[in-house]
Amino acid sequence: MPKNHFKSLFNDLELGSDGIWSSNLPESDQKAEKRLREKVANIQIDDYLDSVAKYHSIPVMDHEVKKYLGLMPFGSVILDIGGCWGWHWRDIKNIRPDVYIIIIDFVRSNLLHAKNVLGSLIGNQVELVHADATALPFSNEVIDGVWTVQSFQHIPSYTSAFNESYRVLKKNGRFINYALHITPAIQFIYRILGKKYHLEGEIKGSFYFIRANNKQKDELENIFSGEVHDKYSECLFNPDLKITFTGREYSWIGILDYYLGKCSFISSMIARQRSFEVVKN
């Protein structure tokens, strides 16, 4: 895709003085989530990847990014919904210089952090948009790929986000959603410890959270009229169990973790994340 055509996707948006595109955000049903994210976003970050590694396995997700990019056609536009700091795309210029990234987030301060992480990529290969997953500010069938990591799991009206993703995707566009898994091994540990293992609903004093489940998979198959492939990842990384050293950027155990996720029987029992991937027919 020529760069001028990529830029045309933003014709109906306004570019702020902060370098972030603005859209009309609907009344959000994630008010508690937004308050929390804004509070976190106001904290000064000295080392972004060190902070990320406390909540995500960088080696695992870097390999997931490369795998996803390998499936995308030349000149693709990928929409990262709830992309926050945008760290997944920090090497996009070296991996796929032909691919363009749009990162949206409903907390503008998160996108200001993304500018720090992505630097000169912003305004060239990457654009930042202050927008909501349930009302994407783009026309029908203009996006080649939708990528989202642990974002839809906090949206009470996640089905609306599924439908919006479908709407903006082109024919043969690829959707992938990562969310926390209902992990049998961790459920067992929680039961032994007498702790509550949250599956769906409001977390008291906090925000809405739902784990990836078969109902969501069925909903996606109905929306996309196609087969949804589910996979598992982050088997050796679990912040709840204080196992985060495997998530550091160059951890060889983290790289091993990625390949362990390919063993579907084992990973389905111990993995922290479950992903749904489907192509629009």
C-alpha cells in the first residue's frame, strides 16, 4: 500500500498537537478500567520493556508478532486495538518495512507513552489514534489485520468489538485476539490455596474482566462465518504466581516458552493466554 493511501484512512480524523489522531469516543462502559489506566499512565516510566516484562512475556509475544506478520500480504495495514504503549511494533521497520500499523487506545496518555517507545516510527510507519474498540473510526473493509492483546477481555460489550473488527477488515483480513486463559493447572492451585479464580464479571473495586472461553469462540465463528483457530501461549510466565523472569526481552527460557506453546495438549493445561484467530471470508 502506498503511504499516501495509508494516510487517507485518517481523512475524517483530526491530528492533535501531540501527534495523536482524535475520534469521537462513545459513552464508555469501561469507566473503572479507564480510571485505572489513566492513573497508571500518569506514572513516569524509566524502562518500558522492564515494566512490560512484569505483565507480558516479551520473547513469547515477539515471536507471535513475527508469526502474524509472516501471514500478512505486502503493504498490509494492521490495526492494534487497545495497543497501549505499542511495544509489539518496536521492530516493525526491520521485520516488515512494507507494513503499516495503527494503534488505538481509549486512554490518550497510553498513546503518549507509545510515542516514547516507538520514536521516529510515529507519523511514518505507525499512527496513533485515540478511539474506542466498539466504535472504530474507519470505513468498512479497509484494514488487512486486527491484532489485540488482553484488551477485549476488559470490554463488557466485547461482542460489539468483535463486530467492529469484522466490519473494518477486508475480505481475507486476519483477526487475532489474545486473552487470559481459563488455565486448569492454575485453577487447581487456586483451589488448593483457597483463592477465588475469577472467570467473568466485575472485579470488586476494580474493572470488568472475562477469560477467553468457548462461548466467545462460537460468537466469533458466527460473526466471521468461518473456523476460529484457538492456540495457547505463555506457559512458563505467570505474574499471579510471581513467575516473571521468563518474560524479559532476551530470556532464552522465554523463547523456549514460545515453542512449548505449540504443544497443544500441554499448553492448554498450563498456558496463561488463549488466542482466537480467524480469517474473514
